[in-house]
Amino acid sequence: MKYAFLFCLMIPFMLSAQKIKHEGKPLPKSGTFKQEGKASFYSNKLKNNKTASGEMYDPKLLTAAHRTLPFQTMLKVTNKQNGKIVIVRVNDRGPGVKAHILDLSKAAALQLGITKAVGIADVLIETTK
């Protein structure tokens, strides 16, 4: 019984922590943000699943998941291995793999030359205006 009471006290803190996780951090005052790392792409199995922003995931749209950038942030993503570039809109939180900085929609990954055989690429992401 004592544990049930403690659990009830913890629920508001758990809910507030989830809310913070999905809000994203504001962009720097300069308005520019750059980050380098690995990007992967969503599985087709996630089609029509709700993203953290509330939109349905559509593999045909140029979208991405980032851990902290605000939803609707536009990013220029450059594949450092082949120089290909795509502009995507952040509409989800992720990626699930800690070593990655971005999850891309299938359409965005294809424009960058990321194929199913490779699955990941070294990228540079920059905010666009």
C-alpha cells in the first residue's frame, strides 16, 4: 500500500518529464545550428504512425526526427560521403539509436543516397531560414 501511494506521488513528475522531452530546445540566438554525426532512416513499418508532433509519418515527405530542435525547424542535411543535399522539416523526436543525430524519412534518405544496404551515413545538419 505504501508503494502505491509513493507511485501516485511520482506520476506528476513523470508526466512533466515526458512533456519537456517533446518540446525541444530553442535555437541559439544567432539562429544557426550545426551538428555532425550519423543519420539513419525510418522503417516503412512506421508509415501512418503518429510522430511526436502529432503528424502521421509519411515516408514520401522530406521530414526528420531530432532530439532537441523545435518542431517545424528546417534543416539542410549534407551527406559527407557523396556531397548530396536535402532540405527536411523536423516533425519527430529521435533517433532511437544514441550514436545517431538524425532519423530521416525514406524520401529524404533516398535523396541523400542512403540505401537500405548501407542504412546510415555521416551527415552535416544546419538550420536554414
